[in-house]
Amino acid sequence: MTYKKVSFNISNQIIALVIVELLFWGLFFLSLLLLRDLLPGFRLQHPKMLMILYIIPLMIVVYLFNLSIKNKRLNRFASESLLSKLIPDFKAGKKLTRFILFHFAIAFFIIGLANPQMGSKIAEGKQEGVDIMIALDVSNSMMAEDFKPNRLQRAKLAIEKLVNRLGGDRVGIIVFAGNAYVQLPITTDYSAAKLFLNGIDNDIVPVQGTAIGKAIDLAMESFNFEDLSSKTIIIITDGENHEDDAVKAAENAFEKGVVVNAIGMGSSQGAPIPIYQNGRQIDFKKGRDGETIITRLDDKMLADISKAGGGTFVRASQQDVGLGILLDNLDKMEKKEFGSVIYTEYESRFQYYIAIGLILLLIDLLLFDKKQKWKDLIISSDY
């Protein structure tokens, strides 16, 4: 008589973890957007602490790796019938449930470290500055590595430096490829700007291409023309526009008093677009003819756009993206006063997130046998 061998059914656990992770990250970013929109006084005191959340995918990888090892050991150890007698309460899903609880507890602890805060004291203030919409190209060509680590990451670092230098100006971010989307509505919350900037990648826009004109039009829709603040658009792209009439869009913007600037990312000689799999480069993108695609900076297109928009074209280099030049130009623009609500005092809300994390650990304590330590949820070798 043969017995079916026991297995942790890793494929089912991977599916369950993927679903849980998608729900978690989706709800996390959605809640940030809703809190920022519905509660203007909301902010994260230490937004960079959220970078620690990257430890969670690593925990999952280690968990699944050890699960695979245990699976092999169980199959060598005993049949399902014998194992059920040796370990009567054996349940493959029990460990997964405990891991999910532990994983969520860690996530809430990390969010608590970022210290979510709510504005508690409001003052009506006057600020003086310029409205800036940054339109960032996230098409595949921005993954070329003629700028290190690649064009997109180099541009993001430069935008973060720009945000750090702003004082009183309002800033918004648009991402575009074959279509354009508002990543961050115009705001003076520079912490939010840097947080949403970190979430930008080349797969954030589903339709590939380079529609610079759509990005300019969307930036124009994002401005509030009822106030008299000076307005400018900064386009950061390699200039390979294939979708629309970007020059005409820039002309229309300038006619309405909005200056359009452009920064060219990339080299004239061009570079291939690498393809990565599991963190390792496996090939370069190829065209329909099978030849490797070489993406080059179209500086003429960007020069024409900035000229039509009454702005400045800056060709980026590995050492200097060129935002400093545009900042100098922004300082020369006429500053307009605009009223805004200023929060002069904030109350910390980290304790709620820490409490949720503790409750999740308490649930684990109440529902499961605690012979196994929490660290064993990831790296133990028992059942």
C-alpha cells in the first residue's frame, strides 16, 4: 500500500502571498492618497523610514525558500498517514497564516516609525512662489543606461534635489509614456512630493510610447488659472516623441502665460535598452527586424518644444542634469502671493499603527501554540 506524500503546496502559498501583497500595497498607497486629499493636515514626519518596508519582500523570499527545503525534508521523512500520527495537528496553512500576521505587524511598526501626523493648529498664511509642474518621461527608452544607473533614476535623483531647494513654490508631478497621468497634484507638501517620486518606475504607465504633448496638456489642466501665480512646466525626457504634436501643445501653453522648459536625458550616440530578469540583465530590447534598439536623445525636438513654450532647453550630462539652470530661471520669474493654510503644530499618530502591530501579534499569541518563536516563522526548520 502506498501513501500520498505530504507537501506544503508551495504554489498555493505563493498565490496566497501574492494576493495578500497586492491587497496590502494597493490599500497602503490608496490610503496615503485619500489621507492626503481628504485630510490636508496629514503628513509623514519621517517619510524615508518607509524605505524599510522593502524588507517585507525579502522576508517573503526567505520564507518561501525555507518552505521549499522543508517540503523536501518532509517527503523524505514520512508518508501523509505516518506524519498525521507523528504530528497530529499538522496543518500547512497554519504557518502561512502566522507568517501573514507577523508580516503585517512588521509593516505597521515600520509605518509607525515614519510617524504619521495630523496638523492641529492652523494659520492662514501668504506664500510667494511659482507653480511648477514636472512632467517625467517613464517610457522604456528612459531605462537606457548611458546615464548611470539609468536615465529615469538619474532624473528622479535630480527632481529630489530640486524639491529640496524649493522654498514657497508649489510643485506637482506628471508621469507619461504613451499616455499621461498626474502622479502628484500641485502642492507645497515637499515630503509628499518626495514620497510619490520614490514610487515612480517605468511600468507605472501601462501604455508605452512618448506623448509629450499629452503631458503638456495635462499639466495645463492641473494649474489653477484663477490665481495669478507664475506657472511653468518642466519636461524631463529623451525627446523621442512619437505620439502627438508637442510643439503645438507648448505654443498653446505659452499663449496662456505658462513657460515650458525641457531637459534632455540621454546621449546623442544613444544606448540600448537592457532587459532584466531577477535582477540580472539577460538581453537588450529588439525591434521587429530583430535588431537591437538604440535610443538617442532628440535634442532638436526638445529645443523646438522649449522655444515654442518660451522656455529653456537644457541638455543633461552624467554630472549635471541641469535643473540648477532652470531653478535660476525660476528665481527670475515674477513671484506671486497666494493664500494657503499653514499648519504650525502637528500631533503624532504613530501610536495607532504600533497598536495595530501589537494587536496582530496578540492574535497570533491567542490563536496559535507559542512553542515556536516569531523569528522561526521565517527561518525555522520545524513543521
